[in-house]
Amino acid sequence: MSESSPLPPVRLTSEAELARDALATPLLSRAARLARWAGPDTRVGAGGELVEEQLPGAADALGLTGDDAAATASEAWRVAVDTGLVEIVDEEEGTVAAGADLALLTSGAPQDVLGVWLTALETVLADASVPDLDDLADAMDGGGEIDFSSLDWDPEAEAEFLDGVLGNLYLLTVSEGGAGESPVPLPALAASMIVPDDMGEPTNDVLEQVSDAMMRLDDQFRLLEPVGLVDFQPVDETLMADTDEESSAAADEADVSRYGMVRLTPLGLYGLRARLLESGLSAPAVGDLADKGADALLDGTADFPPTAARAETEQWLARREPLAAARELLAAARGGDAGAPLRRLHCQQALSLVGLEAEPALREVLDDAELGGLARVWLSEHGAADVPPPSEAMIFWLTIDTIAAQLAAEGNSAELQGLVEGLAQQHGGFFAAAWRVDHPATPDVLEAMGRLHPDKKVAKEARKAAFKARSQQGG
């Protein structure tokens, strides 16, 4: 995931719903139960871990049975300590007491609960980057230190790999046209980290790396599911035991889900966004601009996909009276700076969501050189009476402004090329008049039209007009 490219905005559920989800996660709920179970006779070791003889009692308190019961109870205890649900009273004696944060789970605000959950998430993410405990034991030297070289394990690289995978999963989830709420196949997620973007057919070596990464992720997502970060369908274990190559190949084509599927939960989206913000990245959420001014709305949604921009605008409008909102949007759309045409385009799109209550605001700007054109468009589309026809100068100004906005929004798109071809075809003297338009973007728009038009003669006319416009503006 690029650090420079802006991330699409995420749609989050309410903090109250997220807090309820956090309290219901298996890991946090177990940690809270153990914090309430702990008493004067509870003892911990030097690292805050439950002493071994007390693990069966902790497992019983959680209703756990089976071979993994003690390990599961131990993990829940460690989360209880890390999140402050349990406090070490006396390190030498190994005594504990309920922590101050335990009360937050029942009487705190949703944000307090989510704060505890985020701490639990960090604990689990750190665990997910650690090798198997059996491997760690084998790597211990005589002095009790871990020989990392024998593990072929780089702690920083492992953490960066998991962060990268989760970043890609977040991007796939929030991108328009991406996975959304659908699960992502584990092989695709592994390949996103291993296969270079410019590689055509992956080599056998690369495919082997993807397979290894997929199995690492299978282990890691098994750890991350109980904290509520993901919904995870693990790799089908029969695939590893299957020695029949033909049946394995058939399974590969028939059901990719056997190789593992993962999706972020609403709580997971919240958690990863919080981590992205903590790392200094911009990770917007729909609704962030609802309490800000119209200028922030129009500028802030410039990089949003259309669906997200509409959702953000709807939330902004919902908090305002239609007439006041229209006046604020129109005021923010004014300007001769490079970003002004795109602001006016977004203003027009925002106003399309406002009803006839806004009509007085649009009539107030009919004579405005920058806003009069879009006001006439809005009034006509809403069936208003007595809409004065635009002057030729206003039509040309609005045309330049619209193309400048499209260039800023989409670059040299096929849609814009079609618009350029249509303009040149419908108006034989377009370029002879267009270079005189008193708009800061006129030279750039005409140059772009010269680039985009497929007819060499027309393209040359556009470039000549651009030169005249630049000369007229003193450029």
C-alpha cells in the first residue's frame, strides 16, 4: 500500500455498535472474565503470566476443555494484563487485583471500550508475528537467549509483512469496486505481497513464495480472528494431506475457498484505520467532514470515489437547512485558483441532492460570472420558471470551467475525449472564440483539447488557440 496515495474513505458503523462488537469478541470477553475471576490467591510469574498450576483453574473459569484449554486461558490472561483489566500488585509476591480499566467495559463510554480493545489488538498482532513456540524453544541457547539466526526470522520484517498484508486487505475493502464485504482468497492476498506488479506469468520460485506466505497467513489469521479483526475460513487441512495431484488440481479450479478466505469485520476496519492514523497516514472516514464548512467538503471530497463523495455530501447536507446549505456551497465554490473548477463541479453535484427549497440561493447568483452558469443548469433541471438564457460568453466560460474540472478529476479520460470531440464538431468556430475566454484555465484546457482530439487539423487549431490564450494572459 503506497504511503503517498490517499486512501479511499471507509464507512464505519457507530461507535456504540463497534463497542458492543468489541465486548462480544471471544478474546476480550475471556480476558474480562479472568479479570473478575482473579482473587487474592491468584499468582503470576515474573512476566505477569499465570503460574502453571493456576492455568487449569483459569480454563475452568472460562468453560474451556481440551488440549488447547490452558494455552487459550494463558493468552486471555496476558491480554487482561496488557489492557489493564488486571494489575500486578506485588511483583515479588506475584499478587494481582482487578485493574482500573475493568470498570470501563461496563460503565465506560463506547470510546473507552474501543480503547481497551485496540490495546488487545496490539497484543495479538505482536503475537501473530512471533514464530511457533516449539521453534522458539529449539532456538534457545545455553544462556536462555533466543538465537534469531537459527530461526531464519527477522522480527521487524515479519511485523512489516503482516502490516503490509493488513494494509492491502484494508485497501481492497474500502476501494470502490474492491472486495467490500466479500471475503478475499488467501492466495490473492499473499500474491499481493509477493508478486511484482510488472510480472506477467509468475515463476515457479515466486509461486513457491506465495504458497509459503499463504501458510504463514493461515496461522496468523487464526490468531487474529478471536480478537474480532477478521472473519476467517482457514485453509482446508485435507489439501496438505492430499497426495493425489489430479484431485488437488480439480479442487483448485472448483473451489478457491478451500485455500482460505478472509474479510475484515466492521470492528477490524475501525482497528486498522486507527492504526493507519497512528502511523501518520491519512485514512478518511465517511462523515469526517459533516461538521466542517462547505470549503472543507468540496476540497475534501476531491479524491473520493463517486459513491463515497455522495455519501459524505448527504451526511453534510443532513445537518443543515437546504437554503443555508446551498448558499454556503455556492460561496465556497467561488475562486480563480487551480482547484476552483473542481470545487464548482462538486458544488454542482452537491446541489443536485438539494430540493427546491434551495431555489432562492441559486437565483441570487444568476448574474455571478463564476456561478451563473451552474445556477441556470440547476434551475432548469429542477423545472424552475423564468430562467434567463445564458449569454454566449457565459456558455464558453462554463465550458472551459467544466473541462478544467474534468481534467482535474480524471485526467485525459475517454469520457473527456468524447466531450472534446463533440464540442469541436458542434461548434465550428469554437477555438476562434474560446481563446478569448477570461478564465485562468483557458490555456491549459485548450492545450489538453489539442492533446485529446484525434483529428490532427483540429488538434493544431486547439494548440494555436492555447498559444493565443496564454499570450493574452501574459504567460
